Amino acid sequence: MSESRYVLLGMPDMNGSLRGKALSTDAFDSAVKEGTVMTDLLLGLDPVDTPIATYENFGIRTGAGDLVVRPETDTLHPLTWRPGWQVCLATPSWRDGSPCELASREVLQGVISAAAELGYDARAAFEYEVRIWDGDGQPLSSGISYSLVEAGRYHELVSALGPAFDALGVELTAIHTEAGPGLLELNLAARDALGAADDAALVKFAVKGVAETLGLRASFLAKTNPGEEGSSGHLHLSLWKGATNAFAPERESRDLSAPATQAIAGMLDHLAAASLLFNPTINSYKRLVPGWFAPVNASWGMENRSCALRVIASKPEKSRVECRRPGADANPYLALAALLVSATDGLRRAATPPDPVVGDAYARDNLPALPGSLESALAAFRADDVLRAGLGERFSDYYTVSREWELSAWRDSVSDWERTRYERAV
């Protein structure tokens, strides 16, 4: 610790953002041994830092008392863009020492443990589409997807992100431009489920921090402008038994394995309710419209990017399901937890999926529609007892309150669009 001046000790909040405080090296060493404290208000702040006043048992209504927070030292990493500083993730608990079942990283850990009880280890990887603007507010690229020429416009940023990700223990496997001005896709390597979510949270943190040092601005907002492609947060998942990928096709027939089809069925059954975690904001649903490679129905297909679930059955070690529903604004811990609960439910029930979609899933009118608004996703989540139980009932109630708060804030607002459209006509 002698080379470091400060350690940023943080935990992901309900939105997936890292919140905490900078500790001196001595204070961090003490926190490793004895823990430290942070206000439980960190569990009850909305995206603009307003305390959610409808929580009754913690937060602003109870005086914003303390959580006991302990560093997870295996996540301690240096920040290349902030010399002398490090970052470390933390596990909170209540003051009486009991686990904090509301913290999103702990929710995922519980779901991973439940999958392990079934005999499966989960591996995952995230893809993020992030928008980048220069100091004048202009997008770095014009919006030509997979352009090798325009990828060069991100040279300075990517050159700085390389060592930053290396120091954080994150493996970046590929980048490419996407079909939206300033839109860059980052592909992260697969690893154990908790590590994959940690990687995703740290990537968001690093991209914003590194961009700022270069005079750039980065955003993971799901939909920035009408008529442009939104920012996705696609999630890849596979389940393993030891060194064997349970999603690998059968050797002789090349058919999907029984665990793969059962997991796919479970994911399909819970896609509507899981949308509350895949697409957690009002803005999320602006991305989910036909024609922009964002799924609108409960569908699956082999290597079919128009489906909500794209099944990739190639090499045994690379076979997986890509869930294309999440936006870049999703909390990676909660998105992965929801998908894993759904998959394991399918395995428990030995569920059978419908036939895979061949062709354009958007053109199909006989597939179950997925929620098109935060209100409809909230209703679907309330009605899905299995998903709620898998995530934890107390967490589910807590998360539902946070989404109700978002809806309330939106209903209290008046947009420029409303004024322009209606002011003179009514």
C-alpha cells in the first residue's frame, strides 16, 4: 500500500454506479481488518441523488444510519488515469452484522450460490455500446458500423483504456464502431459470473474517468437521440459442470444439449418480468423499438440477432446464450442475476422452449410482446413470483419501490416535447 495515496472504496448502488469514499492507505488497512462505515442512504438514492423518501426501514426516513462496509481485497486495483489512487469493491452489512440483502452485488452472489446448488457454475461476458463526444459536444464518429476508418477516431481513448483495463484486471477482446454517431462497442472477455459483473461495473467507471482526462465525455444512456441506434448492454451466459460447458451441443447430433434448451425456456418465460432489471429507466424503453436491433418480443434463434435470445453453438467452450434485451443503462449485477435466476428455473422444471425463430423476429406477430414501458415491466415483475423469489423477496420489494419512484418523478415532469406539441393547440 506504500505507493498508493488513496483507495476509492465503493459498492455498486441500485443503478450499478460505484459509490463510496476515498480512504487514506492507513484508513484502508484499518477497514480491511475491522471494516468501516458508510451511510445506508447509498441504498436509497435516485439517479439525481435525491433520497427515495418511500423507504421506511433505512435511508432518509430513519436518519440515514451506517452500514458496515468491508473491502474485497481481491478487487483492489490501481487507476492508471489517477496516479497514486486505487479502487476496491466492498461488501456492506447491516449494523448488527447481518448480510445486506438489498445490495446488488450480494444479490448476484446469492443467485450464483443457488445455481451452484444445482451443480452449475455460471460464466458471463458483457458487451457495452458507449457514446463518446469530444470537447465541443460532437460525436467522435459519424455512425457507420464496423468502420475500420472511423475506429481510428477512438485511437487516443482506446490507447488509454488498454492499460487502464489491464490494471483493473479486465480483458478487452474487441472494439468496433456502431450504427450511431459516437457509438463504440466494447467486448469484454468471459469469466466467472461475479467477476464478469465486477468487470462491467469497473469498465463503466474507467471509461467515464479516462474519457474525462482526455477532454471527452462518455455516456451509457440507453437512447440519446431519436432516429439513432441506442446503447445496448448485451449479456452472454453459459453454465458449466466443472470443465464441461453444459450449453455445448451434443457431439453426435450437434443438437442443443438438454440443459441449454431448458435454460433457454426459463429465460423466455421470465423475459417480461426481467425487463425491469434489463431496462430499468424511463429512457430504456426508447431503445426498444423495431428496426434498431433491440428485441421487442420473447424470441430465440440460432445466431439470430433479431431475437431476444441469440444462441451461439459453435466450439464447445464458446457455446452460450446472448441476451440482447439489456440496455447499457442496466445494473450489470442485477441484469446477470435476473438472467441466471431465469435460466436455473428452466433447468429445475426441465422446461421446453418453443421452436426457434428463423428469419426476422420483428416481423412475427405471433410471439409474446415484451414490455414497452417501465409501467408494463413493473407489472410483469410484480406478477412473476419465481423471479422475485429467486432474487429475494425483500430485495424485490426494495427494487420495486425504486422503480415506482422513477415513474413518479417522470409523471411530475413536463418535457420540452409536450410544450412544443401542445402549448398552442389546446
